[in-house]
Amino acid sequence: MSDTVRRPAFHRAVTRRGLLLAGAGATVVMGTPGRAGEGDPIYHRPARVGTWAAALTAVPARKVLTLAGKTVRQVVHTSVGGDLPRVTLSNEFGAEPVRIGRATIGVRAGAGGSCDTVPGSLRPLTFGGAAGAVLTPGGLLVSDVADLILAPGADLVVSLYLPDKVRVGTVSPRAKQSNLITDGDATATDSPRRGRRTTRYLWLTGVSVRAVGDATAIVALGDSITCGTQTTDSANHRWPDLLSSRLRLERRARGLLNAGLSGNRLLFGYEDRTGDADVKASIGPAALRRFDRDVLGQPGVRYLVTLIGVNDLGNNTGLTSSRLIAGHRELIDKARVNGLRVYGGTLLPFGGAVRRYDNPANETKRQELNHWIRTAGAYDAVIDFDAAVRDPRAPHRMRARYDCGDGLHPNDLGTAALAAAVPLDLFDVVQT
């Protein structure tokens, strides 16, 4: 397959300490309604920063979901804390409009697959002051701010009521979170009745907050290893989640935004809308093509971590390491020209994976790419994910304790090792 792209105000009653309780068991600090005004003593130059994100794709025909008169309740695990959250919805790959009849946001109650909300935490989400809105084909909706204050690491439930019949055309295909689709308008309900479960995110692509101090955001750009394909569902064991936990424990106000897509490649992808999408459309556009939307489009982004290229090796026998290196150089250039610090992750070993990955030619190319990442000085810093998980007695393989069993994807222990390999002081550097 060729390396081308297929085209067709914080409230005065809240203290700084109240926003930093994530490590002490707090999940949310609720403020009373009031004017978030200038002169509030607890912040300096509050910035809007992304606290959660998901990368989106089209839907292959056999996986298109049709909904009518339903509420979709979707759980997101935030990173940086703040107030006045906004929600971003996208119909980037949809071929028909989506009418949102009503929407709410609230703090999640429970854990795992719970889609319940803490009583009293639900807030309406409006769009230009209106309770409903239409998400046009290819369009984007950003909500008005909601009167809510979030501690770092809080879980949110975003509920969308869909009164009309609609085909879901834009999704994040492997959410690794159990979400709920229930009958009728359940947007104002803390504990909805049972419904259908989905492990996709539907139209939901981002949540941002107004944050204090030097808060900025990090984007993790990658494939299934970054989106956590083989980690435990509804447990937030993706390596970016675990890195975010480390940052919170160190009181570093950094949003961690996961732009991983299962199957994603650096150089090749699919961009057709649902209805015309390829059967493999869920791999998404090439990382180079989705860079503007999934990286530069994130509020407050200052840092980029890459872990990308293994699927290029596994799906294109004619690909050379020099072509992959050129793609990485292009990523670096895109980041640098936009003022980002960019850190390169080495590719993980894949010994024991299926033959299209695990063969001598691919191992040579992986080693050549990793050598370049480590030694060329092109990236601002290197994160040696390979060294973190490889078996020292068989460096072409992951340690057995980190391998989910397919030779390619890390399990929960493996993603913890990846997160532990990232030096936190990389995110204290200010780009000049």
C-alpha cells in the first residue's frame, strides 16, 4: 500500500487548595452561582486548557449505529482541574446533521462502568445560549461554559439527548470506557435506567477548563498503544492517564490529552465521511494529516509526545526507515513552527506478534528509526519507551509481564511502565 492519504472565573469562595485535592480523595468542589470576576485573588491570568480529548474517525458501514429518541451518557476522565468547563462536539466525518435536543454535564458518581452523576452536580450545557443545537455535517460545536468547578482528575458525565433519528457518523472507536445509551431524555437524571452499552465516544471530542497558574496541555499522539487498546476497560489504565496521575501527584497543572487511535499510521490513513468510508476507516487519517485538528486544535497545548510508526511497518512491506524518519521530521517541523516542545517516543519491540509485524526486515527498520530518534537530536527530548518495556534477554520482545499476549500491545503493567518512563521535568520547560 502506498504512503499516500486517501482523500475523496473562579468563585471567590474557592481556595487554591480546594482545586488541588485530587491526591487526597476529592473529586469535585462545587461553587455557588456568582460572577467569576476580575481581581479574584486565587489566580493569575487564568488560561483555557484542555483537560480531556479523544481523536475521531469515520464509521465503516457495518458498524454504523442509528439512534432516535435516545440519551447518550458518556464518561470522561479529566486531567487538569479548573472551572467553567466547555464541551466540544464534532461531526467531522458525519454525512448528516445531528440535532442535540438538550445536553448536560455533571460529576460522575461511582467508578468502572457507572454513568450516574453526583446529586446536585448536573449543569445544563447550552450553545449560544440555547438549550439545543444542530451539529452540521463536517461541523464543530463548542458549548457555552458551565457553572462547575472540577478538581484535577475528576470524572465527568456528558449527556446528549437526540430527539430525531440519526446515524452516528463520527466516533472515537475504542473509548476503553463503558458509556450508556438510554431511552428518552435522561439528561437531567442522576441515575438513569438501564440501556444499551457502547465502548465508543459519539461526537464527543474535547473538554476544556479555565485553569490557574501555569497550566498548559500535553498531547499524546499515537496509535492503539496510546489509546490503551489492551488495557482494562473503564479503569483509565492508558499510559497517558497514568502519566497524568504522576503529574497530579507532583502538583503539576498539566492537561493530558489522548490523541491515540487504534491502527493509526504516521503516513497513511482514511478521510472519507461515513457512508463512503473504507472498511478500515476506524484507523483514522494519517497522523501527519490529523495533526492540525488533534494537536494544534487543543486549547492550551504546549507539549507533544509522539509514539507512532509501528502500524506503518506492519502494513507496508515496501516502507523504508528513511521514509519513516522523514515523516517524523515533518511532525517535528509542524510542532516547532507552532511553538510546541516535541518529544519523540521510541517504538516498542514486537517480537512474537503476527508475521506482518514480526519479521527481520521490520525489526531492522524499527532499530534504525529508534536509533535516529535517540541520536539525531531532532526531537527536543527522547522518551525511551522501548527501553522501558523490552526484555533484556531478548530485546526484540517485550517483557512477558508487560505483554498482553499478542506481542504487540502492553497490558496494564506495561502501560504503567511506559508512563513511568516519562521524565516529568520535560513539562516544566517553556518554549522560547
